[in-house]
Amino acid sequence: MAGFVGIVVSDPWLQNQFTQVELRSLKSHFLSIQKSRSDPKNGDFTLKDLSLAMGNLKTLSLSEDERTRFLEENFSGLEIQQLEFEQFLRIYLKMQGKAGSKGSTTSAFLKAATTTLLHTISESEKSAYVNHINSYLAEDVFLRKYLPIDPLTDDLFEISKDGVLLCKLINVAVPGTIDERAINTKNLLNPWEKNENHTLCLNSAKAIGCTLVNIGTLDLAEGRPHLVLGLISQIIKIQLLADVNLKKTPQLVELVGNSQDIEELMSLSPEKILLRWMNFQLKKGGLARQVTNFSSDIKDSEAYACLLSVLAPECRSKPHPMDVKDLLERARLVLEHADRMGCKRYLSPKDIVDGSPNLNLAFVAHIFQKRNGLSTQMRQMSFLESQFEDDALVSREERAFRLWINSLGISTYINNVFEDLRNGWLLLEALEKVHPGIVNWRLANKPPIKLPFRKVENCNQVIKIGKELKFSLVNVAGNDIVQGNKKLILAFLWQLMRYNILQLLKNLRFHSHGKEITDADILSWANSQVKSSGKFSRMESFKDKSLSSGIFFLHLLSAVEPRVVNWSLITQGETEEEKKMNASYIISVARKLGCSIFLLPEDIIEVNQKMMLTLTASIMYWHLKRPTASDTRSQPLDCETASLSESTSNLTSDDSASDSSADEITI
């Protein structure tokens, strides 16, 4: 059986500073530099030339002058013409350290990607997340033999190596995301079965809103602590913040004064809503100051002491935390108060005093889940109901487009497409990701944008580009996006997603010969695959009501990879329950192959024409792009470099193994 193949560095320490994803990217840059320095037209290759070349590395936030000066100060005697790859890696590491020393800001966890700028992990965070896993997965039939995990050891990373725990944790965060029948759960999994689980895990994590950059299946297989913990952190926090929105907790309307404020609240991220909720409760408790973050503003425990007294006055005891001067003792009393409320801790007194942002956020989110202290006598419900009266299809499409755009690696995490895209900037970023070079950034206005006409300028450019790409935008103006016209925004996003799909397929020139790919080509391909496999099901169109049973897509998946479908788990797809079981299985199997898709089982059951096209095109791309069996590299799920990613997914059924590997398409 073939093993994983990656880029190997002779120095083990140097090898451990990078993931395989990063090594492949850096190797590509190095080869580009090699080609440039060997070209006689370029003359002698100097340190300044090296500085210019390294400017293409996104993770180096140094100016050209700073890079050149750094190289001259530290590598003045370097023989550029003899530069080896390992020397290049050491230069990159030192330069990265220089860039990091300039200081950086920490964004919200949902945007914070799993990168390797710092290869350290927080023992406090590890302990908190282990306790969370022990609590929520204690009754799992497969995992209970491994639980409870000892937070003082590295057992978490060892147990995570087969991918089962991570898949199960995703289902705890967002129930039903993964059909557990698709998870390989034998007592002894071979490398390919583990790799399937990792592929399923990463694609499913993206489908619930995790931001995955510079992490691939091989990183999970090796149990790299900083990457595994970063992924677990995002999954757990998605679970804890699931109810921090007006749709799930309409009582949050109490935080605002009028309909305009409600619209603003709807556009906020869960973290910002949580801060607003906390300040609302602190005002009730008579605390004059406001909390603006989950770190420095709560180090002294004053805000916690006030919050818990407002929410659970019956759980107070003496001495009151604010009667104690020692900050650690004060934090201990706060946590004891939370214990009496029945809240999970997620952090220690030291974590509060140190201002651990992730753990404080988790702690406050859990308090909100346990007792939010909001009134059930809600006012302004008529306006609120009008905001959520959209039918289920609109809601599902908004979700799919939002997750897809976030997967492209844009600068700001989108929480609501109807609100967050209104200034046009993120739409321009998405267009640039799909069609590099198409945006005229000199004409774009970067947020924050206070003047309304600047937003209109951005959105006008969005519409102009859409027309250049031959989108159907009759009587549509930039102001429609600024005004948050839901129908038009969804229509634009669908055309952008469809354009991305067709371009990816077109770029497979050895199959398309550079010709334009149409919906009819995708339909014809799917039918021919099923027919050639000896099956008789057929799809007349992407609106074909027979698709609701799921049988055609199961035949298609089986046609492109015969061992991927376990037919003993398949139903006839006649009743609603049978259709749902098949649809859930189809989505998980496609993700297990390597397809990054954002549809829901309901989209298959109701035969959502748009989602049927994306699902079919995703499977088609995976099949056509599929490398030979000899190429078993584990590729990255790198949303920042392109919407197209590649991930090895060698497919098995039961005890059999396949030596084939898979690519992923983000759709």
C-alpha cells in the first residue's frame, strides 16, 4: 500500500516548523525564484531581487525596504546563486519572526484561520476543550472507550488522528451535519480510511462555518497540536454561539430601541451581540463602564461579578468578589458563583486574570446559553417577524452562499449576506477571488464607509463586473444591493457561484479543450456516467422531481467511485423519512470524496435546481480532476489561495481499500 508523500526537509526541526501545505506553497515560490535567477536576461540575482521575490508571500507583512534592509543586515554574505531550499526556509522563518515582532491584531475566532505563525498551544485552552469533549461525547458508543481524555496529556491529539472524534464533535456543534453512517469507525482503520474521515471532517467543518487555511488531511493524520486545537476551538465556539442571534433568541430584541437598531443588531457578529448583551445586563446591575472585549476589560472580574449578580442573585455568597482585592481570589469567587448557577467553567481564575480571549468568550457564551436574563415579554415582534418571514428556501440559499463566500478566504467573515454585503466591498473581494484581476481597486472604497454614495460606487462596480461576466442583471443597479434587496442579492450570488463552477470545469482543458461548459454538459456527463456503470436511472433536468429519492445521485457517486456507497444503508427513497436518510448520506459521501458543498438534505428532497447543479458539478469536477493512483499527496484545504482546493481521499468500503486519491472543489 502506498503511503503519504510530502516534501521532506533534512533537518527535522525545520520540517516541524511547517505544515505540508506551507511547504508546498514555499517550494513553489522557491522554484519561481530559482527560475528567475537562472535567466540570463535578469543579470546577477541580488539580495534586493530576493527581497522583491519574497514580497509575493502573503504572510510576510513587511515593506520592500524593510525586507531588503533585513536581508542586508542578516544575510549580507549569502551566495544568492547557490541558495538552497532549506536556506530559503530559514530566511523565511527569520523574516516571519521579524514581521511578527511588529505586532498584530487578533480577529474574531471565526475568521482566525488555522495557521502556523506560532507553533505553541495554550494548555488552558486544551484543558477546557478536552473537558468539553469529555462532557458532550461521554455517551458516544464508539468513543467512550477513549473517554474521558486526560487534559494533562497529549492524548487528545493522538485520539484525533483517525478523524472520528472530530467528525463526532462537528455533529455536536451542528447536529445532522455529518451522516454518521459515512464515518469509518472500525477498531483498526487503515491510512486510507483515516484519510476519508479527515476529508469528511474538513469539508464538513467548512460547511458549518469554520475558516480553514493551511490545514490538510495529512496535518490531522499527524495530529499536529496547534492545527488540531485550532480546529477544535472553532467547532466548539460555533456550538456555543449557535443561539446568539435574533432568529434563535428573539428575546435579544430587548437590547435595542427601534426597528433601525434591530437591523443593526442583525448585522452584528455573535461575539459583538454577546458583548452588547453583557453590557445590557451590566447596566441593569449599575456598572457604569462598558466591556468592549473578552480580554483586558474583564481581567479584574468586576464585570463578571456584576453580570452573575444580575442573572443569578440567589446564587450569591459572602464575601462578594468585589470585596476582595486579590485578583486571583476574586476570579475564584466569580467561578464559584457560576458553578452554583450550573455553568461549565471553560476557564480558571488565572485565565480570567490573564485575559484569555477564547476562553472568556466561551465562558460568557455558556452563561448566555444557561441564563440570558432577557424578558419573554417581547416588544416590536411584528417588525422582527417580518424580518424572518422568508420562506425556508431563501434561508437555505442565504446560508449556502454565505458559507461559500467565506470559504473563498475573503478578509471579513460574513454573518449575513443581506447585511454584510451592502457596502459592496466583500462582493468585490469575492469577484476578485473568482476572477483574479477583474476588480479596479483604485475605484473601490475600503470600509469603514460612512458616506452612502461611496457604498453605491462599490456596488455599481459590482454590477458592472457582473455584466462583463454576462450575468443576467436587467434593471439592476448598485443601489439595490446597498438597500439590501434580498431577491437581487441572492440572484447575483447564484450567478457568481455558477460562474465559478463553470470556470473551474472549463479550466480542465484536457477534458473541455478550453470550450465553455454549460449546464447541459454537466447533465449529459452525469447521465453518461450512470449509464456506463450499468444503472438505468436518469436525470431529465436539474428540476427532475425523481431526484428527491436520492437514488440517481447514489448511482452517480457509485459510478465515479464504485466502493464509496454502502448499498446496505440505502433506502428506496419513497417516504419522506427514507428520502431524508438518502439525502443526508449523499452529502456526507460527496464530502468524503473531497467535494466541499454547502447544500442541505432538504435541497435534495425538494429538488432545489441550483443546489442540484452544484452537487452534480462538484462530483464531475472531482472525477475529471482525479489524479492517477500513483499520486497520493494530501493536498490543502486552503481557502485563501483559491476556491479550488485539493485533498487526498482514498476511498474504501468496509475492509477494502482503494489506492486512488481525490481532489476537492469548493462549491
